[in-house]
Amino acid sequence: MEEGGFRVDPVTIDTTKIKPAKKKPVTALEKLEDTGLINTVLAAREREGMILFSTIDQVFNWARLSSLWPVTSGLACCAIEMMGTAMAHHDIARFGMEIFRASPRQSDLMFVAGTVTKKMAPRVKQLYEMMPDPKWVIAVGSCASTGGPYIESYAVLKGVDLIIPVDVYIPGCPPRPEAFLYGIIQLREKIKNEGYGAKWGLNK
């Protein structure tokens, strides 16, 4: 066949080898399929009983609540009960906190155990500021929480929360070791729920 002086040969095109235009994902499911993760999600659902889904925040929180290191410090008579709580009879090692650190730079928990005088307050605040983040504070006894029987004294601070943030208050004058243990459990529960994410199944 010739048209306008040029020879045109018929050509056969194999359309089976032409890839169709890829459809742009619109729905959330299509977007998931487009990433190739849908098979992973389906496989995970089949093995749901064997896989633990979590966020990194929750893993960190679990590690933190299982290895609390209190700083060695005491202010008054409540510190004697703190020492008694740390003895073998009460076994605070089950909470991962049997090591009282001599340096605040290696600690993440401070027991404010006893009366906080206005002369001692700057030292307590300095100890707190020397601790690395994240860090927690437990106010032990009536004196540390509110000033206790010395609340009207010119020399006593009416609660340590006036100078540093407090996470857990343990009432008593002085509190028994069982109250200490309950306060530790409450702090662990608070640490477990810090951050973001769904509830997780590590019931430690």
C-alpha cells in the first residue's frame, strides 16, 4: 500500500505485553494493599495469640517500672522506715529497685522521707535537678506531704511539692513498710500508663 509516495506496511501489535495503567489507591484498604503490608497484617491477625503489638513508649515504660533506682537520701524519722522497707523481709527486689544509688546522677526515683526545712529545701531541689530524666518523686509521710505536726513552724516547708513535682504521696507519721510498698505499686502503675498507645498485656 502506498500513500503519497510512501510505502506503509501493516504492523501487528501484541497488546498482551502492554501493562495497564496502575490505578491510584483511594480507600484506606487500597492504600494498605499498595504498600504491600496487607499480607503482613492478615498474617499477624492469624497469629494474634502469639504476637504482642505495642508502641516503643510502652516498651520503655515497662523497662523503667521494672528497674527503678532510688537515690540514697533521708531527712528525718521516715527515712528509718524507708531503710526498714529496703531490708530483705519486704523484698523490694521484686520491683527491681533493691539498689539505692549513692549518686543522684545514677538515680531516677527520690523518696523525700521526713521534714523538709527551709534550710534543707535548696539541697533537696538540687538533688532533684541532678537526677536524669525521666525521674519520679515519692513524698513519704505527713511532714514531706504537708508539713505534718510542724506545719506552723517558721522553719518548715509546707509540703515538698512547693519546690519539686511529686508523683505519689504516702501518708503516715511515719508510714509503715506496707504503705511504702503500696506507694511503689502506685508509682509503677503511673509509669506504665505514661506516654501514648493502647493498653498492653505485660501484667508485671
